[in-house]
Amino acid sequence: MDFSELDRDNTGRCRLSSPVPAVCRQEPCVLGVDEAGRGPVLGPMVYAICYCPLSRLADLEALKVADSKTLSESERDRLFVKMEKDRDFVGWALDVLSPNLISTSMLGRVKYNLNSLSHDTATGLVQYALDQGVKVAQVFVDTVGLPETYQERLQQRFPGIEVTVKAKADALYPVVSAASICAKVARDQAVKSWHFVEKLQDLDADYGSGYPNDPKTKAWLRKHVEPVFGFPQFVRFSWRTAQSILEKEAEGVIWIMSYFSKGPRTHPRLPHRYFQERGLESATIL
């Protein structure tokens, strides 16, 4: 996977995809949807789709794909390499959603919760496959929230496609298992190669699992919280664990933004990138 775009800007979202196999534009296909990294307080969340012709589904099953959570990292990497070698009938695409995007969405003036972000990302990936000419006939999705509600929403969005949404779909349907492997491999790689734009002293890469209840992760958060500017953008600052540490370790700050000039501005001054990346706007203009 080429993460050069994410390396250049890891404050938003990044889409990666394989070439579309010719056969997937000619024959009805089955498509699976799954994610990796929904719960951690550190790093991105990755949504992935994987698809193949219905006539080649047995060949995908023969790769012995399984729920990525049941596989070791080396096993996931090995299976992803296998899928890459079978590009003549297997395709994939994924969206990498940065911690910054997740948190600014959840804490914006108009609340955009994680479930809605997940649903819209999955829908966008299915639409992307269709836009690329993939003849999607069936879609299987690992649910977020109530499966019945989610399935109804997707079925209304894609009326010509048979949609199935299930809990634990990554353990039930091989095409969803394949998507879960793509998502987990991508997240692991994104986390390992994460480019910190902040100039951190004594950066410690040993942050544990990244999940909020991990003592090692909590220790990493406490070590790398800045008293005024908070956490690096590797952190989902909207998570309760991060907010609790901010309340205890950081200073209370009141932002006052003022612009003075001797004459009228011909071009408006853009806010510093700190404010732009976090979706912060002036509450009052002095």
C-alpha cells in the first residue's frame, strides 16, 4: 500500500485502492465491508471494501481468509499478499480516517457521531466501487449500530443491490473477512509509519494497544500532553480518556483572536493551521 498521500497530510482522510480487475466490470460481484480501529484513542480508523465475481467466490474462500481479529499480524500480512497476487479477480479500496477528522467531526458545532461517520464512509466506498465500474450485485456489511436499521438505510441507497448487514459478519462471510484484513493491514501500516507534524521531544513509540483502557496507552497520553496545545494529532482528543487527561494535566485556556491593521485588507488573513486542522472558528471578532 502506498501511504505517500497520508504522509503528506494526515489531518483528513485518504483513499487507497487496487486496480479494478477486468472481470469485475463484466460479471456480477459480491462486495464486503468492514473496519479496523474504531475503538482506539490513538491512530486512524480504516474502512475497507473487498470484492470479487460471484463466480470466483470459492477461489476467495480458498485463500483461507478469516476475521482479522483472529489472525496474527504476520498472518494478516501473508493473506493480504495473497489477495494482491490474485488481482485478476480480487479488488479492494479503503478510506483512512485520521484521528483529527474523527474528533473534529464529533466535537463540531453540528455533531457528527462515530456511527454516522462510519455509515457514510461505508456508503461512500460502495458508491466508489460502482463508479469504478464494478458490477456489484451483493453487499455484506459488518454492522455498526442496529443491523436492521443499517441494512434498511443501505438498501434504500442501493435499491438494485442485495444488501445484508449482520453482527460479526467478518466471521460469517469470507468477502467481509477479506475486507477486515485489508482494513487491519492498512491501519497497522498507517500507525507504524505515522508522521508526527508536532516537534515532540523524547517521542515514545511504545504506546501499547492504543485502546483507552490500556495502562501503557494512558501513560503515553500523559507523557505527551502539552499543557497549552493538548495532544499530538495522533490522538483522538474527543475520546473520554483523552479529555480526562486534558482536564487533569493541561491548563485552562481562553482563546482571544484579534486582527489589527492600518487600512482595509485586500485579502482576509487565514487562521493558523492549528485552528484550521481542528475546525476551530472565532467565537468573537474584536
